[in-house]
Amino acid sequence: MFSIPDALDQVSSAIQNAANRVGRNPNEITLVAASKTTTLDQVKEAEKWGVRIFGENRVQEGIAKFLESNFIKSIDALHLIGPLQSNKIKKAVGFFDLIHSVDSLKLAEKINREAERQSIMQSILIEVNIGGEESKNGVSIKETSILVKAIQPLTHLSLLGLMTLPPATENPEEARPYFSTLRHMGNDLGLDRFSMGMSSDFEVAIEEGATWLRLGTALFGRRNH
Ligand SMILES: *Cc1c(COP(=O)(O)O)cnc(C)c1O
């Protein structure tokens, strides 16, 4: 039977081993539990066994789940890992500690304006569509440096790094060149933190420099939908 503590044990040792293989300090790798479609009981169980940071895909679902019984107070941070629609900006800014999915200047400006209104700094990542896929969100590789520079003057945004979801593949090795490209792009732009790696490919992502792993299935088991 699937058990969250067993899953966490396995994930933790896989993180250690992958970091060791490339001489990285495992402490610079942060686990973000991708908790979309999970219940409050599941996230509470994960928290009980030591998960400190959660990532939700939908603003509404994240707010509803984590505000219930004030569970948000028990964790270190809640991230938004899915796309952010304009009409959800007011709710998302200030609630999510890190927004992974900024992919246009227009969106960045709107987040900045709301953060200014709330007198806070909002931490963000730029999502890069690393495979150039029609179906995916994210800014193209070509436009990434333009977006990074355009965001710099926005006084209420703190740009921490880049995020990506590579094309789905059977073999995690096929994701390696995408992760490597993201890191090199970031480094060239003076960024050194990367949200990359999911349940199927996080070990490769660690080897290529991931600093946040977004893991759902590996921690909570298969989703029903
Ligand atoms: C669901 C999701 C994940 C986690 O996916 P798993 O394969 O279950 O680990 C990571 N990132 C994003 C953006 C997601 O939507």
C-alpha cells in the first residue's frame, strides 16, 4: 500500500544520492510538494512527516485547501506552480510565497502593481517553454533574456530564478538537455536558482542544477485525475 512516509524516505535518499553523484550539497535542493488534487488530510500527513513547502496549481484550490483550519500557518511556504490568470492576481499575490509561472511582461507588471498596493515584495520565477511546445505556457528561449531585463525595474518583484516543464518523455535522460539549457540560460543572465524536475525526472534535474523540485506522484501516489 502507498504510504507517504515511505515515499518521503525514498525521495529523500534519491535526492541525497543524486546530489552526491555530482558533488552538490543536498541542502541547496528544496522539495516542493505538488499537492494539486490532494486532500487536506494528505497534505497534513506530508507535513507531519516533514514536508515544509507545498505547491498548488490553482489559486482557488490552493487558497481553499490551505486556509482550511488555518493549515497555512503550519507550513514554511506555499508556492503557485500552475499558470496565473489575470483575474486571480489579487488573490494570489501575497498569499503564495513564490509564483513559478510568470511568462510575460504584462503579467509581471500586474503582479508588481498588486504587490505595490499591498506594500510587499512578491517573489517570482520566470517560466520558460524550453521545448517550444504549442501546448505549454512559458516564455520562449529567445525572449527570456528580454523578459528578465524588463522585469528588473519592477520594484515590488523579486526575481529568484527560472522554472520549466520539459516535453514529456518516457526516459528521464531525454529531459537532461532541457534542464542543462535552462541552467546555462539562467547563469548567463545572472540567475542561479531553478525550479525543474518532477517525479519522473527529478534525479536528472538535480544533476543539472535544480534547486526546487516539484514532486507530486512520488510523494502522494498516483492522482485519480
Ligand atoms: C503536477 C505538477 C507537478 C508534479 O508532477 P508529478 O509528475 O506528479 O511529480 C510539477 N509541476 C507542475 C507544474 C505540475 O502541474
